[in-house]
Amino acid sequence: MNYCEKINYRIFRTEKEAFPVMIDRLLAQIPEDEAVLRLAFFGTPATNEEYLLRRRVLWDKASAYYGEQEPTLSYVSQPPLNAPLILEVHSYAPDADDKVHYKRLDGYPYVVLENGSGRFLFAGGFQNDLLRHTVEQQSVEVFRLIEKLLALEGFPIHSIIRQWNYIEQITGYQEGRQNYQSFNNARSDFYDKTQWANGFPAATGIGTNLGGVLVDFDAALFASPEAFATPIDNRLQVAAHAYSERVLEVSGEKKATPKFERAKSMAFGRRKLVYVSGTAAIRGEESLKGVGLERQLHITMENIAQLTGDARLMMLRIYLKNKDDYEESERLMNTYNLPIPISYMCADVCRDELLIEIEGIAIL
């Protein structure tokens, strides 16, 4: 079987109960006949102190549940809009050709999958526990941990295929510097350590209400000529890494562009997996301003269609700036008749004028 036939993406929800009980309910829904690669929980802690306590509960619960086969784990402080706690699961149905290794680095669980197509790394939850530090300081520490893991496992930095970047108060400012721009500066410094001959990763840069800076990522080293990665551009948009300075926020004297591709695919023979980056109502490099949620949503879905082509969407994650837009967004999305799992989060998008951002995964 092909990689694309064995990878699975699911979203699980639970009713409101005590936090530890909700975790148990979610873990119990995960199929037991697959290798779980990634668990991403989305919830609503009230303070950063509560965030850290709940993250510890999650770590302890997952460790007890999985033992030596613990997947990578992250806890994202974004209020889910269609459940009190949401779990996104990335899993894999291995066969005789696959070897799945569960490992840890500095307390962070991660997974390495090996088969005839190559080696694949699933990692995340990387954070600086000192959440009082600036976004720039936290970002530098996160990328230090990522670089340490990549070096340990023999993955070059440019092997990162998909990256999820969660930034507390993404459009806010610290010491006169915009948080997202500060993160972009740190990411740019990290990425400058290598050559990106085959394009940057697909990525999402999205806000959280708490939790500091949190990064998850997938990386790949291919071992077969039939397996390779390809960056995907949208002819309707300027590549994010090519933005002009006038659309970047000032962060001291430095303005690094967001280093990511609009999407990135992994091909395995005639099959293909497409990571769709966080996508919004941007044409060229300008946001559609003052057009309302419905227009922004439709333009965003048009942008995603440009990226996926004939590939079939497997999962979407929708970020809404205003929680009151949830019912209208769900109604509008229902018109697309997509028989796939969709989660809705309340999260600040990286530009003030954008009301919605959507990311996803598709398979051809």
C-alpha cells in the first residue's frame, strides 16, 4: 500500500465535563489498530498558569495511555467553537514495509516512520515554559529545540515539509515590536542556516489567546525517485516569502518575510498528499478589506481550490477572528458539501482585517 493510502486524519469532540474526564473521553475514541503519530488538543484555559497545569495533565494522561508508544503531543490555547475540547489525530496503518519508532527528546515525544519511500519525522509541542519571555526569545528557544531534534535524527532543516506556528496575541506588540513579525524574524534566522532549493515548508502562522509560542512540524527524507516534495504556488497570490515591505509589520529595524509556501505536496508514485498552508482572502499580497465574512470565506476557498487542484480534501481547520461568526461560517461551509472532518477555532488571524483563515490536507 502507498503512504497516501495508509495515512489518516480525524477530529474528535467531547461534551463538557471536567478537563481530565474530557481527555479520557477523547483518547478512548482513537482507533487502536493504527499507529498514532500526532495528537493536537485545542481548548480554552483561562490563564497561562491554568494552561501549563492542563498541559501537564495532558502529558501525564497521554503517557499513561500510550506508554512507550506515545505520539507527539501539543495543546493549543484556541477556543473551539463546536466543542469544549477538540482532538485532532494523525495516524498511520503500517504494513510489513513500515517501521514506526517512538522516541523522546528533552521530554518531548516524537515519531519516526521508515519505509521504502524514506524517513518521516512527526514532532511538536515545542515551547519555552517561561511564557513571560518575549515572543522573539521564546521563538529562538523553540527553534533551538527543533534544530537539536533534526540534527539528532539526521534530518536537515530544509527537510521540514509542514509547520504549524501558534503565537500568543499574534497581532499584539511587545516592546514596540509586533509579535508575528518578531516570530518571522526568528524563523528567518533559523531558516537561513540552510538552502531551500525545493521551497519552504507549507505553514500556518495563527494566533492563540495563551500559551506563548508553540511549534509543530512534519519532515521528510525521501529514499525513492518516485517519492519527492514539491512547493505549490497560487497564481492568484504573491508568495508569502516574496511580500514587499509595505505589507510587513515593523519589528525594530528588521522585516523578515513569512517563510512558507502556499502549499506543499509529497508525491508517492501516482499518489500525492497536499499540505495546504493557512489560507485567507488575499489576492496578490493585499487582503480583501471590508467585504464581510461570506466574501472572505468564498475567496479563501477559491484560493484553496487553486492549490489542491484535483486532490480531494481530507480535513479542514477553520480559524475565525470573531466567535459570533461561527454559525454563519458553518452554514456557508455546508454549501460545499464536504464529507470531511472540519474543526472551528476562535483565533486571531495575522492581519487585523482578515476575519477567517483555513488550512487543510488533501490527497490525490
